[in-house]
Amino acid sequence: MDIKSIKKLKLHGFNNLTKTLSFNMYDICYTKTTEDRNAYIEYIDEQYNAERLTNILTNVSNIIGANILNIAKQDYDPQGASVTILVSEGPVNIENLEHASDNETPGPLPDVVVAHLDKSHITVHTYPEYHPDEGISTFRADIDVSTCGHISPLKALNYLIHSFDADIMTIDYRVRGFTRDVTGKKYFIDHKINSIQNYMGGDFKDRYHMIDVNVYQENIFHTKCILKEFDLDNYLFGITKKDILPGEKKKIKKRLKKEMDEIFYGRNIPKV
């Protein structure tokens, strides 16, 4: 579907559109023993602790030009972390605003883009877990960036993608509310968008298989991504392919691929 670009609007009052980006990433791993599994969970818990997540979200705030009002962060026992950042309207640079979200292009990695924001927030939560008896462990991080104003949080997507070396990603973007021009006419979206994929760098598109499910008339955009190439060594923790017998290697690979397909397609796949 071809979406025509929208000319720069002269608004009546403030831009009241709310734009929300939800970014869900998954890391999949095989651990042979209980000790390896516990070590993996401890490792991933440390890799994505509240301090590091705060740094990532602070950079996201810089990318979308937000002023940070408050940061609440927490590491959980036995594992997991969450960070919430409240942000407010940043200083407005008109030249940046004219080009910040009118084009479907990958965002900075990172670079500061000034935005006009109000009553916005950025949150992240992590969820480590494991299969009770098949050696599969997964880690999920959920990030939500919600802004009110001219710029779209999609400008932070490229940075987020490169901050998490994910095996699978689910990305949602929606625009809600409306804003008016000086004649009183309502606008339910103020920028051109055909696909979330247009906000991703070319290197990312080469590495991932992607599926779009978009509802244009409702301003809802959805993209799922899964790595194209599968190297077993990238999914083993505490061991390598050389440590595994050929028959066992085949079984582990099958389990991992089944787990990844179930997460990607959002349904359980029966055993054949």
C-alpha cells in the first residue's frame, strides 16, 4: 500500500498524537546440565542488569530528544530487571523537527535528534526462563517507548536493534489520538509510514527474515524478525559443537529450531 507523504501542518495548539513503539527481543540458548543452565541465567541477568538497561534507555531518550525527569530501576531476585524513565518535552530545533520523522529512514546509532515531547515514558522489563527438562533457556526483554508530539519513537529502533543481539524480535508501532490544524481539521497520523522495516539499517535486513502484518487504516504496524542463518555454536552455553556427538547434535539443533519457530509464529508446534 502506498502512503502519500503528509505536508508540514500548521497546528492548532500542541501536537496531541501519541506514538508507541513496542520492541520485544528473545535470546535462545541450549545448556546441557543444570549447572550450565544456572550459569547462563546468571550471565544473562548480569548482562542485562538494571544499570546497563538504564544506560540503553538514557541513550534512547537522547535519540528522541527527551529531557529525563525521573528514573526508577530495579534488579529482582532471583533474576530479572526493570527500568522506567519519565521524560518531558525537549528543546525544539525547528530544522531537525522538519526532517526528524517525515521520512522512513533508519534512526541514528545513536545520534541526537531533537523532538517535541510531552508526558512520555520509556520502560524495559526482562524475563529469563527455561524449559523444565529439554535444556532450552530463553531470555526476553520488552521495551516500550511512548511519545506525544511530532517525532516518532521509531527513530530509536535502529539503536535498540543494535543494543540487543537478538535471535528473534517482535516490533509493534501504533499511533493514537488526533491533532488539528488551524482550520480545525483532524489528523490521525502526521508522518508517512509503509513499514517498520524502513526504519532498520540494511545490514539488519540482510541478517533477518521478516514478516509484516499492518493495519494501515487503524495506524497499526507489526514486524516479526528471525535470524536467517543458524550456527549451533551461537546457541550453546558452556560447550561447543566439538563436545557433542553427531546424533545428539542433530537432536539439539532440532529442539532449538522448534523453540525459535514457536516463538516466531506464536504457537506450539506438535511433535512429529
